[in-house]
Amino acid sequence: MADLKTDFCGVPFKNPVVIASLETTNSPDLMKQAFDYGAAGAIIKTLTDIDDMAVLTMNSKYCIMNDRGDIIKGKVPRDFKFYSRSGYSSTYYKDWIPHLKELQAYAAERGAHLIGSAGAKDVDGWKDICRTIEDCGLPMVELNFGCPHPAMMPGVHGGSMIGQNPDVAYEVTKQVCEAVDIPVMVKLTPDQSQPVAVSKAVKEAGAAAVTATNRYTGFAVDIETGEPRLGGPAGIGGTWTKPLTLRYVHNIYREVGIPIAGSNGVFDHRDVVEFLMTGADVVEVGSILMIKGMKWLPNIIKGLDRFMDEHGYADIASMRGIASNASVKDYSDQFAKSRVHANVNEQTCQNPTCNVCVQMCFYEALSQNPAGKIDVHNDKCIGCELCMDVCPFDSISMGPTTDVHYAEGYFKLPAEIYEGPDKFGTRRNNMETIEKDAPKIAAE
Ligand SMILES: Cc1cc2nc3c(=O)[nH]c(=O)nc-3n(C[C@H](O)[C@H](O)[C@H](O)COP(=O)(O)O)c2cc1C
Ligand code: SF4
Ligand code: SF4
């Protein structure tokens, strides 16, 4: 059995799965349930002194959309979009004190951790909420510099507005880190262009980790009514945001060297694995537990365990960052990689009934020959691999381009930077060939 234990900011976690700060951590009972179901940690719904953010939660709206933007009724698939609007905890942070103490003890009995979360209106508020969290015995606190909603509240300065500015993020983090002794994590916003700069700033200010990331701000339209869904802009997420978030995780892992909690886009254990392989130390699971209920959590933890056993990963450390470490550093690194070219399997290729690849190849490297087979023009094929993906009959593979191939005239990067205009010869369908091919195209 794989060892799921991991260390995060000097705090031991029994597994890397932590419940993110949201509705599922908005009451003591919900958090107890999370610990009972095996969560290694749960981050409380952000504690606040911003009245409008408490009121917003009591006006929360949620909808779940499919890939077409229609509302999903019933079973939620992997590619869901969760569009929603809610604020911070609607219970004043000082009223949480007895519950925080009790919950921390409950978590500790199960080898887990209750983690604090703060979102305040000014620096004194940030410090006071974080001190309250520390005084209740919680082992770490997350600063919510990622929430999209304060930006839509006139007069409120918080959430992503702080996380978009390295100087402000630095200042608030520094003041909090000076006020408490527990490790401070900073939750980033994806609604920004400089996550590395913000991560470096908060690291310098004393943050022990960053959380990458909170959710994007979106806008969705019901095209039947012409109305915006939920009345206007709202937070949006789902597994489709994961590659965007992973890019942030990748860059921070590579360029900042600070422990990372991954967040934004987990559906099941596969997503947890992807975050870990990109460089996260722990992974926060949020909206899918709102949608499927807390009973979904053990599937994620057991799935991770099973995946590690099946793939021979003995522990979390052996998976962490492996994809980022294997990644090219820049495009010149990418270009230096060995080149490939397309091969078409004549046995399985369905041409002339099918000509998907011919229509698609933007490099004029494919054509149909008079015998009704596909020719690959090796002097033109740059090995982009797209035809391999669009072929409905899995009839295209890539082969390595060797010196022998180059000697035969296969495509080689030109010594000069630009290609000459002689490459403009075309095999593209013009109206004449479209006419000729019309029955085939219609048959597709
Ligand atoms: C309805 C809702 C409420 C949320 N409330 C908070 C919050 O109070 N504090 C916070 O730091 N993040 C909040 N988040 C963000 C989540 O903690 C999490 O970072 C985000 O949903 C991405 O993870 P996921 O894809 O697993 O949902 C909220 C998200 C949702 C969907
Ligand atoms: S690999 Fe790219 S360039 Fe080569 S045939 Fe396929 S689509 Fe065309
Ligand atoms: S897409 Fe595949 S099956 Fe269709 S013509 Fe190209 S190689 Fe043949």
C-alpha cells in the first residue's frame, strides 16, 4: 500500500487531500463529516469582518452548467461548470471561537487538521482574525487573496483585489506573518497576470506556502432568454479550469520554490494526481463536494491510493513535481527535441470514404492519390501530430525523423529563420475539388 503521508509547511498530513474553504466548511458539523470521511485537513469558510461578504453568503446563488452552458439536471459529469456567488462565513469570526477549539480537537483525534482562513477589511482586521485562529490552536492559516467577489462590492477592498497586486499582497502578508507564529498560506487569484511575482512577494513577506488558486470570475448567458445567468458576473470553476491553474502551479513550482496547495478543478483522484505531479504538496477539493456531497471524498482518497499502487509510486514525494521537472523550460528547449513525421496505415485508413486529415492538415502534407489512398508529403510534414488526433480510425501514427529521412528530403527546420514562398504549393480543397469530393464530404 502506498504511503500517502506528506509534509506541508512543517505540518504532517496523513494524505494530501484537504477540503477547500467553501460551503462544505461553513459549519462545525460539515467539517466533522469531512474529518470522519478521511480528509487530512479542512479549511474553514473564510472568517471575516467585512459585513457585505457575510451578507453575500446569505444571498448565495449557484448553478451547474454543462459544456453547452445549459443547466445540468441530475448527474453531474466531469466537464461541469460550477457558476456561483457566495461570500465569506456569515457567522462573525469571534462567534466561531468555541467551535474552532472543539473542531481542532476533533480533527486532531483523527490525525487531521483544522486550518484557518481569513478575509478582512483592513490590516488590523487581517491580523486580528489570524491571531484568533492561532489562539484557538489551529496549526496554520490561509489568507484569502483570491476571492472574486469583493471586487464587485463598492467600497470593499479584499480578495482578488489584494492578490492582483504584489506590493499590497506583500504588505498584508508581512503584517500577518509578524502578528502570528503559525505558518501562513496565501491563496492566489487566477484573475491576474503575475502569479509568480505575487508568489515571490508573499514568500519574501514570510508566507510559508501559496494556494494556487481560487476561482476565475466569469459571465454566463442563457441564450433562450438573453439574460445573464445568476443576474451577472460570478465565480466559475470546474475541471476545465485545471490546465489553466496547473500552469500557475508549474510556474510557481519552477520559479518560486515555495510549498504549494493546489486548488481549482478537482473532480476525482486523477486531478489530485495531476496537481501533485505538477508540484503541489497538498490538494484542496472544493465544489465537487458541494455538488456530490461529502460521501464523494473517500472515493478521491481511495482512488489516489489505488492509482499510486497501480503505477508503482511508493509515496507522495516520488510523484511530486515529476511532470514539471520533465517539462521543457522554453521553446528553444522544445525545438531541440527530436522531430517526428506522420505515417498512415493503409490497412485501416478509410479513405476515400473519409478525408478528415486531408482537410485538416494546415501544412499541405496530406493528399488523396488517384488510387484512393492518403499520400504523406514528407517534405512538408512538420510532425505537428494533429492529424493523429483527428483521425477517427486511429490510422495515423508518428515516426521519428532520422538522418536517413533527412537525406531523403523529409522536412527539416530551415537554416534561415523563415521558409521561402516556394512552400505555398497547395493541396487544399478549392471549390473545384470540393465539388468533386462533395459526396464524400456529405457522407461524413
Ligand atoms: C460556492 C463557493 C464558495 C467559496 N467560498 C470560498 C471562501 O469562503 N474562501 C475561500 O478561500 N475560497 C472560497 N471558494 C473557493 C474554493 O475554496 C476553491 O478554491 C475553488 O472552488 C476551486 O476549487 P474547486 O475546483 O475544487 O472547487 C469558494 C468556492 C465556491 C464554489
Ligand atoms: S503531422 Fe501535422 S503536418 Fe504532418 S501530416 Fe499530420 S497534420 Fe500534417
Ligand atoms: S483521417 Fe484517418 S481514416 Fe480518414 S483519411 Fe485520414 S488517415 Fe484515413
